[in-house]
Amino acid sequence: MQLDLQGKVAIVTGGTQGIGRATAELLAREGAAVAIVARGLERLDDVSDAIRGAGGKVAAIAADVGQAADCERVVAETLAAFGRIDILVNNAGTSATGEFEKVTDATWQADFDLKLFAAIRLARLAIPHMRTQGGGRIINITNIGAKQPRAKSMPTTVTRAAGLALTKALSKEFAADGILVNTVCIGLIRAGQHERKAAAAGVDLEQHYAAMGREIPLGRVGRAEEVANVIAFLASSAASYVTGTSINLDGGTSGVL
């Protein structure tokens, strides 16, 4: 399948590890110029060097997208580097969960800033440029807990549920402009947070993943590259009639579509 991403420009937040890195590398291999955004300079250098080494076009932007000024700078630096914005992948975020009575206002606010307001601000800044050039793609990364929240899953499940609503509303408002907006709703995916948890518990990483996988119908934890494949499809011309959609990428875990 031809993804037809030559000449496109993508912004990928949380772009230096896990899903973000896999997505940035795949989009670059498919011909898109990619602005990768993250807070850590060392990882930004590593990923941008890897993409350039493979022949891709990349701009590394050190920013905290939980801050409004940094969102503005991300868009400005992307335009300065590549002159346009075609694809926005809102991937930045961590899994913040706890007992409801112990989650502070500061924790709630930080989660909304990173997961919801970053997507709001970046979309608001990117949409005028997408509209001018005749269309674009916005892909928001959420999770299946947004649809089926469990106990002690806040604030993440609440902020991710807001991301679902944002996706649907934007898809309807900007369809006439050719701007397609979708979300990839992930389940358990191999990630740094699981590696850190296994290390802290003194557990072999593969044994840790195997134990997690027993709760998944497909019998294993997903890989970042598998998420990147779906994101790249949604960013491409192959998905030209897909908007306002949530794709569960969870190995069959979720009980709802």
C-alpha cells in the first residue's frame, strides 16, 4: 500500500521513545519531514540522528507541550524548518493514576495540561495552516480506559475521555476543510514505564510482559511499531474517508468498540 507521504510535514509530540519514536521513524521512512518534540535533549539528538542517518528529514524541538508558549514555539519552529504542517500526532503523555481521594488538584491540572490542552493548543495553531493548503490530518493518542474506566484510574481515564470528545468534535467542525481527525485508542503497549516498573521490582522484563499478556485476548503486549503502523495509515491518503473514528489497538482487550 502506498501511503503517499512524500512532501508532507508531520509534528509528533512525545517523539523520542515508544510510540512517538516508532511513529516519527516510520513517517520519515515513508517520505514525510518530521518535527519530533520532547523535553529531553539527549533523546532528541539520538532520534534525530537516527532518522537523518536513515535518509529522513527531521527537526528536533525541545519543548514541554503542557505549556502554551512551548506549543506556539513548536508550530513556529516546524514552519521555519519545513514551511507547512500536514500531520499532527498528539502523543505526549504518561499514565497518571491513583486513588481518587489522593489525587491532588496539581496532579489533575498537570494531566489536563499535558494530555488535553496540548492537543487543543497544537490543533488550534496547526489548523489554519492545514486549511490554507487544502487539508491535513490530526491523530490523537488516547487509551481504552477512556471508554471503560476502572477504579483508581484517574486522572488519565478522564483526560483521555476528553480527548475522545475533542477528536469527534474537531472531526465534524473541520471536515469541510479536508482536515481529518481520528484517535488511536491503545491498550497495553511495550513502553519505558513498564521497563522501569519491572526493574524496580527486580523482575525480568520479558517475564513481566508475559504476565501482562495473559490478560489480553491475543496473548501478548503490543509493540510501538504496531501503533505506528495505524497512525501512519490514518495520516495517509489511504485513509481519505476516515474521520471522527476511534481505533482500538489493544489486542482485543476492550469490551466496547
